[in-house]
Amino acid sequence: MSTAAEAIRKPWPTYRRLLGYSLPHWRVMLLASLATAGFAAVDAGFAALVKPLLDKAFVEQNPTYIRTMPLLIVGLFLLRGVSSFAATYGMSWVARRVVKDVRGQLFDKLLRLPARFYDSVSGSALIARLTYHVEQLADAASTVLTGVLKDTLTIVFYIGLMAWLNWRLTLFAFVVVPFIALIIRYVSVRFRKISTRIQDSVSDVTEAVDEAVNGQRVIKVYNGQDFESRHFESVNERNRQLSMKIVATRAGSAALIQFIAAWAVAAIVFFATHPGMIEDMTAGTFAAFMLAMMSLTQPMKNMGTVNERLQRGIAAAAEIFATLDEQAEPTDGTIPLPRARGALSFEGVRFRYRAELADALHDIDLRIEPGQSVAFVGKSGSGKSTLLSLLPRFYDVSSGTIRLDGVDLREYRLHDLRRQIALVDQQVRLFSATVAENIAYGLDPKPDEAQIIDAAKRAHAWEFIEKLPQGLQTPLGQNGATLSGGQRQRLAIARALLKDAPILILDEATSALDTESERLIQAALEALVGGRTTLTIAHRLSTIQNADLIVAMQDGQIIETGTHESLLARKGLYAALHRLQFEAESGA
């Protein structure tokens, strides 16, 4: 059973865990609760004033009551305003702290989840959890408590007032309680079910927007605007329909509760006006009793609204807690690694992404010496990127062993292992920070400006950086949107150069560069690889002809290894790939 389904069936464990985020702020919650109790008492106090107001001030014309009643009314309104402010501000303060704490925990968790998690969950769903879902917790974790406390105390105070005025008539009020309890119980389950569906629909809306924004060039070229509009209309309409189901449930339950309460009021009026009963009641007593009775309908109605917010928060909390409970990346390694030599060995390595899928890699045996330059070639889907993704432990092998300097990767501390590796991926990722911060990303201690400039020059990025409006301090938009593909890739290479790691992974590192830039970068990389183990994935075979070792892969297996000349002489897979590429370039 999923976490969300379990929360619908048994909401209390989820809500109890959610309340754990509010308890550290119990002092503020206590003060807000006391203010809430005062607010509820004042409301009942207004109804209680009706009896002396009618009996003493109007009927008996008592001058003392006539003078003091206005002052009491003003005092009660002042007390009501102060208590209302204190209750609202206090609980809102707690609610925002809960949102901040949960959102911070969730973000930190996302940074530490393994790559497998991101293979199965869309980015839009995670964004929805960080934004929409977390906001639903604000009410459930604190504000709902204020509402429940206020409405409960208001009902208690009103019933107490009614019992004091006339206990026999008060008994009629309890006739409707079982019916109202059944309605609230049914509505609670329905709210949780619909809220879970709404959260899924918000993820769908977010995903549709993300695709439209990031794919806007493809949409324009292929005239896909109408298709995207229809798709968005579909998910948007589903979100609207689910929201209206919430509204209908809320409005229907409130109307039904008020209708049941009306029968109780009608019965009380009937019995109160009975000759044997009315003789014992003054006009003020009857008016105060009826006002208290009628006032009960509002907190009863509010209980339905508060219940909706509570159930929505529980459904959101179930999704968030499911993410927080995901297993983080393994940190079981204990061996420190100050700086590796760079010797790598793959021994009987097999890997599959999920248990139900076939092996993406199998029977991988390969030795790489420290400082060796190794190129991996093969058609798309042959397993090159998958193999190299095992080195930083984005994934762990399904069987077999990968050793660095003779030690199983899994025995090293993960942070130390990744400190040995610099990566230039084919999907360049820049961050919303300055140029300097992107080049020096993640380094501790931070390098000085001279070191950053040196790395930029060696990556042939300085020639465009110094022309930017603020040079190294120029802010880059999301993923460096204002830069060309080649400029972004040169910044990524500068980042790898500055890290100065003993192992360098280049996954199509020069794919976005023109011929001249590629020549310059290749020269920079040749100067860089001295003393470093360099692992290169390249489709353009002309860029890796000088590699110490070339590994040709197909269908997740290593087919052949050797130097450029020896593999051409063998006339196997590499020679076939080289011939096809040479013929394609000649034809161009």
C-alpha cells in the first residue's frame, strides 16, 4: 500500500509526525492557544450579555446596568481584537517556521538522493512537492489547531451558557451531535482522497508548463502550440474539476450540518414556548439561549472548513514524508582518500538500472593505469556513459567490483571519492551565479581570482569572459541561458581544470565547439592530462586518436581494446566505426 493510501486509511501517524515540527515552538503555540481560548470566551460572553441587557437594562430600566453595559461591550470588543491578533499571528509564525523547516529538510534530502530516485520521479513532481505540497502543511501543522481549539471551545462555552440558562432545553442540542459526527467522519475521508488527486494534478500542471518552457524552440519549429494548448487544457481542467469537488463537499457538508442544526433550533423553540416551560423563562433568558443556540451553527460549519484544510495537509504530508524516507546515497565507506594515483580496474562488472530490465553492462573487465588516457567509443546505447557513471558512484554495480588504487570504490568515503573526479558532461550545467562562482563551484577553500582567471585562460574561455559586462562577476541566468553552447562548455572545462582532480571524465566535452575552439580546447586538454587518468567519451574519433588506450563497446560489452593504429589493423568494430565516420565526413 502506498504512503498516500495508508494516510487516507490511517491519518493519525502522519499527522502526529507533522505535529512534531510544531512542538519545538510550543511556547508560541501555548500563548496563541491561550489567546484563542480568550477569543472563544469573549464570543460566548457577548451572548451572555443579552440576558442582563434585556432583563435589567430594557425591562427593569436599572440605571447601573444601563451605564455599565456600553463599557462592557467596548471592553469585550477590545479583548476580542487583542486575542484574535495574538492567536492569528502566533499560529501563523509557527506555520511559516514549519514550512521553512520541512522545505529545508526536503531540499537537503533531494541533494542526497541517489540517481536511481531521479530516474523514476519527474522533476516537475519534485518541484510541486517543494512548493505546493509544503504550503499545505502550514495550516495542518499549526493554524488548524487554532481553528479546532477556537471552534471547540466556542461550542463548549456556548453549551455551558445554554446549560446555565436552561439545562432541559440544552439536552435537545445533543440530539444532533451523532449526526454531525457521522457527516464530519465521511467528509474527512473524502477530503483526503480528493486532496491526494489534486496534488497529483498540480504535478501534471507543473510538468506541462516545464515542457512548454524548456521545449519552446521545438514547439515553435514543429508548430506544436495547438497540441500543447490541448494538453495543458486537459490537465488544467482536471485540476479545476478536483478543486470543485472539494468545494462541493465543503459546501454540501456545511449546508447539511446547518440543516440538522435548524431542526434542533426548531424543536427548542417549540418546547421553549410550551406553557409549562415559558412561564419559567424571562425574555432575556430566552433571547440569550436562542442567540447561543444560533451561534453554535457557525463553529460547527467552521469545523468542516478546518477539517478540509487538515485533510489536505495530511495528504500533502504523506507525499513529503515518503520523499524524506527515501534511502539516501550510501555513505558506508570509511577509508579516507586524500589524493588518488588514478589506477582503475573493472572486474566482472555487471549493471542494470532496474531489476525488471536487462543488463546495461555485463562482463566488463578492464585495467587502467595511473595517468593513462583512455577513450571509449561505440554507437549510442553501447554503455559508455553508463560505465563511467559508476566511477563517481552515481550508481553502484549490480555485481563485480570497481577498484581505485586497488580498493573497492564502496570502501572509500563518498565525499573523498568524488573529490578525486572532475567531470565535463555532454549536458553542461551552469548555475544561477556569477561566472567566477560557476568556475570555482564546490571548491573549498575558495580559489583566488588569479587561479580562476588562469583556469579560464587554459580553457580558452577568458577571451569571451573579459568582454562580458562585469567580467568574472557577471551573473549567469538559469543554466547560462545568455551564453552560446560553446561558451557554456568552455566554462565547464574551466571548472574541471580548476578542480585539479587526478581523474578526469570527459563525456563529449568538445561536442558544442566549433572547429577552431575544439582545436584550442584539445591543446589545453593535452596539457592537462599529464599525470592524470583521463577517461574520454567521443563520437568524433579524430579527437581521440592519440589516446593511450581505446575501448570499443557494443551492447554493454567491451568488444576490443588497443591503440588507434592497432585497432585499425584489427579491422574490427573500431575500424568499422572509423570507416563510417571518415566516409560521412568525406561525403560532407
